[in-house]
Amino acid sequence: MKTEFALAFNEVLEERGLPRDVILAALESAMISAYRKAVGASAAQDVQVVMDFDTGTVSVFAEKEVSDSIVDDRTEVLLEEARKTYPEAQLGDLVMVESTPKDFGRIAASTAKQAIQQKIRDAEKQRQFEHFSKQVGEITSGIIQAINSRQATIGLDMKAEGIMLKKDMIPNERFRIHDRIRAYVVSVTDSNKGLQIELSRAHRNFLRRLLENEVPEIYHGIVEIRSIAREPGQRAKVAVSATQQGIDPVGACVGQRGVRIQAIVRELHDEKIDVIEWSPDAAVYISKAISPARVSGVYLNPSIYEHKTATVVVPEDQLSLAIGREGQNARLAAKLTGWRIDIMSVSEAAAKALVKLREDTSLAALAEQEADTMVRVEELLQMKTDGRVLSMDDSALIGRFVDRVERRGEADRKDEVDAHMAELKAVRDTIDPRAFEMSILDVPGIKEHILFTLQENHLETFGDLIFTVRTNPDTILGFNGIGPKNFEEILDVVNNYEFPPIEVEEVVEVAQPVDAEVTPEVENLEEVSIPETVESEVAEEVEIAEEPEPVLEEVEPVQVVNEGENGDDKSFEELFRLDTLRRDKVTADDEEEINQLEPSKKKKGKKRRGYTVEYDPDQDTDVVHYQRRKNDDDWENW
């Protein structure tokens, strides 16, 4: 038994290269399954397996009921046997008892192998799925293992296999068994049939990844790929732009002497690649997309309801080159730019311009201005029809005529589109902004499957639905699964739905008290402080006494410097003089009023202090004289 299990375990472990715990879990599950199959145990019975790989033994423990007599030894055990392992076991208890069959080693070796292999295959498939799911959108390499008329099977890393269908192959490309190829990983799915890895060499992103690998500027973001149009095996067009000034995006992709682009051409089985520079101007972009043909003019027609169309006028000798073989060049240019492109020669464009001037009433003024030119253009077109060769001046005259007519029509179409866009904006402004915040799936009154249909057609919010109903309701009728009855239900909800009113909180403004009087503040830098209000200073510090006012002696003036700027229009000196006059007046009035108070309200025992402010012409500033009385008859200057 040791040899059988040890060899089987080591063989699987080396062959699959999986973690040991995965193998042990699969082996344990297989042993339990083999035991149930060997003895016919019920699935409800608890069974455990203990494996000792050092000794090579496998023990099976099954849950059994303690009984005094055995009816079924698969589910019952005697009390004496149970107490050998569980001394406290009683009748009716459930205990785990070793129940390894005599020939379990042989049975396990023969029946558990398939279960183990299945578990291992599942683990491998999970690892492959996790690995290749990260490779979606990237290029991978593999070896051709099998090929037929419908598909090719490619061996990949981790023993995985990829499938490349016929439509994903480059036409006229031939593979042989054991050829190594590169392909683009399109999708990875885990199905009942196994892991399905879809590969492609015809996908346009395959060309994008090849450019990123071959051109370092694209990989590092200095050059950006704007658009790719491709017909595998025949021709491709790539629009690139530079993200930094001074970089030639086309030259970076082509490389010196074309070495970079030639490597990609060889990988794509000699597929021709046109690299053009992207432009934000649609007319310039389209003219470059038509290359290698020369373009005389590009005239845009941004239609309101149809696809936007561009009319491209080329010289007579460039018409076939612009269209390309079987229309390939024009078709790729349309895919690359996203515009529907109509290519015509100069003479054909001139004939259409003449008809337009005669029939379109909006161009009557232009037709009157171009009357003489129209006659001359008709003569030149007749000469060309007769097979006569036109001179360069005549061809240039026709080209200028076509350009003037087409430019005028382009301007009129632009005005029409701008007016229509203004109407759409006005309609959108009439919709409640809350409608654009409500998901289409939350709209009440519409069936759920109809809501899902609307969401699939890019109507994400209730506002989008309202806007579509008011601007172009026929669009909704064109959706699959929406008939006239469902459309009436949608109209009923759109027209009758009302949003709850917006609650506006009233804001109560509290009036702030306004000071009746603001007194300017004067600062002193030399420890001499002038009070903010003269009235308060006099009321607090002037002594109310009966004796006469002593004579103040002049002291050395103390200069007061004011640093701040006053917000008044008057000068600094004028403000100080006005303030001096005011202080003198207030001091005199206050003293007279205080002397008239009743004796009971007079303050006593407080020393008297006073000051005067005078203008010093020598120093050209105002000075303050302070005095205080040391005793009853003596005043001291400070």
C-alpha cells in the first residue's frame, strides 16, 4: 500500500507541478469517495481520512452509533469497541471509529486516480484562466498544433490551447504545423467544454500592439495612435499625433529608412500601411486620410439627422487613386475619420454647382454674382466633354468656381446646424435637472423589460428619455421590442410625471447693531497713551474740588507720532488741529458741568491730571503737555 500510494502521489506531483496542499485536498476527497463506493456508505455519514506519507498508511474514520448489538456494521459499533477509543462513550452516542477496509489500498489506487486527475485538471484550468484573463488585449505567442479549413489550434504557455478561426486569420496567409506565430488575445471564457481562448491576427488592435512594440515613442506616450482602419492582408491606415512639440509622429512610426514600419509589414504578411498625421480640423484630417491622392478641396456637411458627410473634390487624374481599387482607399478613409466621404472630380463638382445655383433659391444672390463665370464654366465643361484638353488656367477657373459655391453652401449648412443645436439646447433647458439624475430603471409606470430596452439603446436617465421624446420620438419606435402600445405608455409617463416641489428654507436675517459714533484711535509709540474718548478720560480722572483751578506750567513738549493712515480725506495736520480744538472744548464744558453737581455726588481724594496740545512750528507737528498735582499746591510735569 505504501508503494502504490507513494508512487501515485509522487507521479502526480511531479507531472502537474501543482502545490502540495492542492494535491492533498484532491487526494483526501478521492479517498472518501472511494470508501463510500467500496462499503456503500451513505452520503450523510461523516467520513474522514488520515494519510501518513512517512509510513505510507491511509486510515479511514467513519461516524457510527454506539449500540449493544450490531445490525449494520457500517453505521453501528459495540459499546466495548467504542470505549477503547472513547472511555466515556454511552449507548446512543455518535463516535468516530476507524473503519479502514482490508483491501482499501488496492481499491483506493484503482478508483481514486480519476477523481484526483479531475481535481488537478480543475486546478490547472483555474490557473490558466487567471493567467490568460490578464493577457486579454495583448499579444501572445504560440505554436501551431493543428490546422484545418475552419480554424487553427495554437499551443500556448501553461499547456493551454488557443483557437483562431478562419475569419481571424490574415487572408492568403498559410501556416504549417510547429510554426511559431504571434496573435492578439481577443477573449478568454471558462465554459463546460473547457477554457476557450480566442486569438486573432486580423483584429485592428493587433496592429496597434505591434506599433507599440516597434515604436518606443508610442509605448512611452510621446506619439499617440488616434485611429486605425484596417482590411487585413491588403491595406491599413493609421492616424497618429504627437503629445510634445517638435516631434514628427509620422517619422517616428516609419523609422529611419522605414525599418520600423517594414518589420510590422512583414509580420502582417506584406500588408500595406499608410501612416498619416491626425488633425483637429476635420477638413484637413480627411484630406490627409485620402492620401496618397491629392485633394483640391474638402467640404463638410454635418447633417442633423443623418451621418455627417464630407464632399472631397480631386483633380481628374487623381480620381481613381483617391477611390482606390474597389473603393478600398475611400472606404478606409471613411472608417478612419468617421465621416461619410463622397469623392468627385472637379468637372463633376462644377456641373453639380451649376445645377445648385440654378435651382436653389437661397443661392440666388450668389448666382447673380457668378452669372458670367457660370457661362464660361459651361463652355469649358462642354469642351471637356468633346474631348478637348483644358489649359491650366481654365482648370484653375473651374476649381475656384467650385470652391466658392461649396464654401457658400457649407456656411449655410453650418448656420442650419447651429440653429438646430440652439433649439435642442432650449428643449433641454425646459427639462427638470432632477430628471437627468434619475436612472432610467427607476422610472415608475413603465414595464421593466421596456426600461431595459431603453437602457440598451443608450438612454441612461429619465432626462434622456424625455429629451428624446420631445425632439425625435420616432427613434424610440425604432427600438426592438417597443411597439405603438408601449410607446403610448412611455408618452403617458413622460407627459404626466411630476417631480415633488423643491422645499426652500427661509433664511431669517438678524440685523447687526450699528454703533452710533466711532471715535478714531490714536496710538503712541513712546509710552504716552492718548485716550480713545476725551469724555471718558475727563469723567474718571479729573478731580471735582472746590478750590480754584491752579495755573499750569509749561513743560518740555513730548512729541506724539501717529503711524497709521486715517481714512479721511483731510491731511494729517488738519485732523490733529481739529482734534485739539475738540478736546479743549470738551474738557472745558465737562469741568463746568461737573462743578455744578451736588456735593454728595462729588468725588474726593483723587489726584487731578490734565494736558494741553499745541502746535510746534519748529518741528512742524503737534505736541502734548501733561501735568499732575503732587500735593494741594504743587503740580509736576511728566
